[in-house]
Amino acid sequence: MIRPGDHPSAAWAGLAPGTVLNAVLETFEPPALPRRDLPRVAAAYQRQGAHLDAMQARVIAELAGRPDPPGGPATAATIAEVLHLELDAATDLVSLAVDLVTGLPATLAALDDGRITLPKARLIAERTRRLGPATRAAVEAVALTRAPALTETQLRRWLDDAMARGDGANGATR
């Protein structure tokens, strides 16, 4: 555990989400950390959480892709039960997971890398859902260059503006 007076190496702040970052984060005791380190630790937890969201999306999409219960058509009910969600929320989660895995691989990778959060991934999925595959990929690519630095509201506005400017691909390049 990190104790008062200890100064964690700055090297941990650049660790990719996964087992090593998780092990480092487990050693931190917030009251013992210097104030200047707390925001970086919070950001590292956010990156790690996004990574776990991507892993969960892959598992849920895999379950949805299996034809027999508890997968296939029963996936939303299964997820609602095991995650203690309302059926509508579980249905949305299953839909998002399948969409990320099958239609937005770059968004899933950005989530897995901790560059974006699950709410931002959801915005990209929702706002690009009606686009054709090529246009969707073009909008996704530009959105992912902007999304890490934007708030959810700013990303929503940018995506809405990109969609309003035309077919999406034109909006993505402007």
C-alpha cells in the first residue's frame, strides 16, 4: 500500500488499462496520496473502468450471438437478472455491446484502451446507427479523434452537427 510520505512513480500514470494498472491502483490509499496525485489516480481508475466496460461488452455480445438460452433472444432477460437491471436497460446494454463488437470496432478499441468512456461510446453508437457502414466508419474515425478531449455534451453536439450537415461523411470531414 502507498503510505504517507511515499511518492508513487509517475510511470504508473501512463500504464495501459489492464492487469498491471489494476494491480498498481489496488496499492493506493487515497488519504495517503499527495493532493497533486489524486486527479491522476481518478483518471487512471476511469481508464481502467472503461477497459472493463469493453471486456463486458465483448462477453455480452458473445452471449447474444449464441443461439441457445441464456443467449440469443434470452440475452437481455439474462443480463437483466444477473446485473439487476430493468429489462429496458439490459436490452439497451445488449444492443450497445453487439453494436460495438460488430459495427464499431474502433470505438470498442478506444473504450478498451481507456481513451473514451462507455457513455461516449454509447453516443457514437446511437448517433451513427442509421448510417451506412462506410459513412459510419468515417464518422466514427473522426469522432474518436475528438472524443477523448470532449465532454459528453460537446461530443453529442459535434455528432449532431456532423449528422445535420449532410450524409455524415461530409460532416465528419469538416
